[in-house]
Amino acid sequence: MTFRDNCYNLLMQIPKGKVTTYKAIANKLGSKAYRAVGSAMKNNPNAPQVPCHRVVKSDGSIGEYAYGKNKKIKLLKDEGLSIKGGKIVDFTAVFYEF
DNA sequence: CTGTTGACTCCGG
DNA sequence: ACCGGAGCCAACA
């Protein structure tokens, strides 16, 4: 098990229509490797099995995405979320806590 | 083993 | 609201 695998496991727990943050993931892993989490997503050898698009920044903004953040936004919208001005609308309501 | 890098976060100006 | 700097940690060269 590597740090990355743990990230993916958590990621898969996120139900459709919900999102989480890099911070939340790191925190759940008992670490503060926010950035390492991002790197793990970037690699994402398990896509699309692992919904890395459900991970956003702590302030509710989209962040980055391997296939372009625009794509990320689209995917999230397809899952029932609303994004406005690059930020998630009603972020606290769709935030998933592990 | 050391150094650099990043899909980040927090805090100050 | 916007920008910059410091802190964080795993992965990779």
C-alpha cells in the first residue's frame, strides 16, 4: 500500500453528486500532504474507476484536472452539481465528509 | 542520499 | 478581491 493507493480508496467512497477536498483526504490519512494528494490524482492510474474530478480545493474552487479543468467542471455538472465562476455553488452542502 | 516539483493551504498586505 | 510568501509531504530524477 502506498500513499497514493490510500487516496484512491478514499476517493472511491465519495458518492455521486458529492465532492471533497485535497485537505480532507490528507487529513483522513493522518497526514498533511495536500500536495502529494494532488500528485496522486495527477497520476491517476485507476481512472475512471477513481473519480478524481470529485476533489476540489478547500475554498470550493475547482482546482486542476488531468483532462483540463473545464472537463472537470462538466463532469461535476453531470453529477448534479452547480459550478459558477469556477467555484462550486453551495459547496458546504455537497461536501462529503469521510 | 539530496534536491526539485507540484491538480494545495494558510496568512498577511 | 488580488498577489505573494511560507509551510507541507510524497514521488521522482
